[in-house]
Amino acid sequence: MPSFLRVLVAAALLLNVSAFPLHIRDTLEWKFDLFPTAQCNGTGDAHAGSGSTGCRANLPTEAAAYRLNSVAEGCHIQFFDNTMCDDSEMSVIAGPLITDTCHVPGSRHRYGSYQVTCDE
């Protein structure tokens, strides 16, 4: 009887362990702030998420600058000079190597929309 109980307990543990994968893929996260001024001072409009997005054009105002707080490896953020994520007016592609710095588009440009793409 004790050996049957051991087999039963071992089988139960094996089923519980195999129900949960040993490696869970890290969530690809990103976070940045958009600013109405080119100095990135004051309160920024925070944007954050995980994984890819479609076009995000519902920004409260067009931004004069942005600061990346974090961008996961494998993700990049495209900022556009228009409110439709039109590739012909893409201003910049930002990735994980350029965080914690105020970024300003060229003269007379403002960020009106963005899109995040992450490797799946």
C-alpha cells in the first residue's frame, strides 16, 4: 500500500509540474512620455504597454518631444509627424538603446501619432 501511495503522489506532482511551463516568455514592455515643449520638462503624457500596437493617433495634443523610459529588447517605437501613422511622414524610430534622453524632432515637426512593433 505505501508504494501505491508513493506512485500516486509522484504522479500528482508530475502532472502539476508539467501543467506549468518551465520557461515563460518575458513580456515585451515599453514606456515613454510625450511633452508639449522641446525641453521635456513639466508633466509628460505617459504612454506604456506591452507588445505591438496598431496606430495610436488619439494623442491629447501633438508633442514637441519625447523621452523613452524603457523599451524591451526586440521592440521599437515609430513616431510620426501626422495623426495617421503615415509612413511618408515618419519622424523617427526609437529602440532600447536610446532611453532616458529628451528627443526633439526637426524644426516645425511635432509628433502626432505612434506605433509600437515588437518581435513575437
